[in-house]
Amino acid sequence: MLELTALTAFIGYIIYLRYYADQRSKAELEADRLREGITLYENDQYAQALAYFNNVIRTTPDSSVAYLYRARIYRSLGDTQAAIDDLNRGKSYDDTLAELHTESGQIHFQAHDYTTAFQDFDKAIFHSHGEVAEPYRWRGLTRQQLRQDMDAQQDMDKASRLDELGRRKALIQPPGKRAFIDRQLILNAGLTVMSGLILLYIIKKSPVIHWPYLWAAASAVGLGFLEPRKGWMLALVQVFLILVGYYGLVGPDPVSTHREVEVFSLFGSVGLTFAGSLIGSVLRKAYKA
């Protein structure tokens, strides 16, 4: 039974790292995979970029990001109808990608189809959770054309506030230079050490496995909620602390009956730490959404 518990903990750890350590969205992961073609587009190498994304769409026909960038290439080459067709295909695979709606909204705006453009920018704001300035700015411009002056000004003000917020964040922590270990992670690591010591104490003192399991699960959910992206490190800290503390410091109970309870509590807590922190990260992600 002990071996099964340890195996379960190990499998949980692998799943944990696979689905928890990197919580970027599907579109973000896809954009990272297509970085070569995106760089070609950003450097105005349209012929090479077009060939690249044609090949991607041939091999991965449901790639919404590939359709987005091929549409941008078509726009740059002046073929707006081909761009709209690709944007619509991209939406059919992933309608939640805000950039698809922003791009099609810009095309409709330039064609003076302001009602359709407004709908596109409205969707872009919704799917970006109101955290991106560009859809607000374009919706504000569209509202100006629709003679919705008060609402237009509110959108423009919102875009300005988001731009200012982005500039402040860039000054505090420039893009590409963000430290993995920051002040917040250090503070949460301190909480993790406290939690691990309490868990070790409960493992030693509890005559049943229920209390250690309850504390391990509850504390791990809290760790995952506090650090949805880096929480795997906190989980490892807690697991390392209780294992080293148990075998290296306090030692197993000399009474065989209680020693078995301790060991089951220990390894069960390891598995629950991984599982609980994963659940906490999912809850945090759902809360932010």
C-alpha cells in the first residue's frame, strides 16, 4: 500500500509539472511554437512569412494563430477579402482569440462598416477580459463615427489608462528581464515553510491520517492559489521540508503501529500537496477569468 501511495504521488507530480507549471493559454503556446513565422511577419518579410504560415495551415488546419497572422500578411499585401476569410476561419476554430476580432474590426472600420466593426471590437474586449488597450481605442473611434460621443470618450479614457498601466509595469519590470524569484515568491515561500512545519507536527502527533491529509490538501490549495504559475516550486519546498524533517530530524515513531500511521500520513501528504496546489492554481485561473 505504501508503494502504491508513493507511485500515486510520483504520477501526480508528473501531471502537475505538465499541466500546472506552464499555464499559458492555448493561443500563447501556439504563438510561441510559431515564433519563426511571426518574426518574419514582424520584419516585413511577407513572402517568407506567407510560405511559412501556408505550410503550418496545411499541416495544422485548425491553427487559429496561423490564420490570424496569414490574415495580417494578406492585409499588408492589400488583399482584405483574403484576410477576412482567414479571420473567419480562425474564429471558427477559436472564437475566444481577441486579436482575431480586433483585426476583423479594423478591416470593417476602414470599409466604413461601423456597426460590424463595433461588434468585433466589443467581442475583442470581452475575450481579452478588458485588459488590453487596443480594442478599447478602436471601439472608441467606432463610437465616434456612430455619434456615441460620451461612450466614445469613456473607451478612449479606458485605453489611455491601460496604456499607462502597461508603461508602469514595463518600468518596474522590463519585458524579457522578469526575475523568476521575486519578492512575492519569497514571501509565499516563507508561508510554505510555516505550512510544512505545521504539517510535519501534525504527522507526528496525529493518531489518524485524516488530520495530516486535511491540512496538506487545504494548505496546498492555498499555495496554488497564491502562485498559479510558480506554485510547483512551493509544492516542492513543502514536500522536501516534510520528507527531510521526518527522516532527518524527528525520525519515525519507535512504536510500529503509530510508525505505520506516520508513514501513510507522510506519503499521502506528498500526493495531496501536488494535487491540492494544482487545484488551487485552477481555482485562481477561474477566479481571474
